[in-house]
Amino acid sequence: MFGIADLLSLIISAFIILPVVIFLRESGYFVVSGFFGVVNPRLTIGSGPRIVKIGLFDIRKYYHVYSWFSYDDLRIKNKFAYVCIYAGPILANVTVAFTINLLISNGIIVEYKTFWDRFVFYSFYYILFDAIPMITINGKPNNGMIIYEMLRYGKRVDYNDENFLPTTEEMDEEYKEWKKTVKKRKGTRKNYE
């Protein structure tokens, strides 16, 4: 039976564990791309209007599970670089999950074991759906598929003209357009009131 304790666990999972796991995943792109001379990196956390932009972090107002990494260019561009960058999120979550699991199994983490078990669970959940090659519901390849295609064919072969990751400049332009649209809608709504 679903009780108060289960509701609390769900809230903790949805608003603490999942966002942290996703942040670690997106950070994997950033860390690995740094080895290849990433230009203008940006870690966007959440969606909707910007709350604050500090350095490479762009914090948005709405639910933080929707996050992404963008950059404008790489100084080193080759198949190996792209494979490494798209393996970055998988490696970040694998590293954290195995480390926490090791600490739990050796009795180093004993308090809040359920929290840490769930953290490891969600980390492996993202690893699973990131590593197994597949085309996602929006027709784009996941990281596993991008890596597979790069290794097998030497390029991305999904016939998608978009960049592997969006450029930071493109993301800024999209955000400006989104703000204009919201402003227009607000103005239209006032006319009806």
C-alpha cells in the first residue's frame, strides 16, 4: 500500500535524486569535452525563463529534470573526440554509481541507505537508457547510438542535420525567441481580459 513514507520517498526521488543524477550526467559532457578544447560550454538546468546565468551554468525557472549541455566548438574534432564526449555522461554516472555502491557494500555508507540505494538505482537507470543504442521517441539517437554509429560508420548516420549537441549560441537564440513569444502571448491575453 502506498503510504506517507512512500510519498516522501517519491518527493525526495523526484526533486533531489533525479535532478542530481541528471546534473552529473550533463556534467559528464562538460568534463570530457574539456579535454578536447571545448569553446563556450553551457550547462542549462531546467527550462523556461532564466533565473540566473553564472559562468557556464544557466539556471532556469521550471522543473530541473530537463537539462542539457551545449557548446559552440571544439578545438580537437575527430571521431575519437566525439565518441569520448558522448561516452562522458555514461562514464560520469557509472563512476558515481559504482563509487556509492562500493561505499555501501563496504559499510562506509550506513546512514540513509535507502536514499543512496535509490541514487544508485536512478544512476543505473540513466546509464541503461543512455548506453544501449536506440533511437528516442523524437527520432534522435541516444548517446549509445551516436557512439555505435561513430565506431561502425565513422559518422552519425541517422540522417539528422542537427549538430550532435546544440551550440550555446543556438540555445541563446532559441531562448530569445521563446521570450519574445511569451511576451506576445502575455500581451494578447491582456487584450482579452
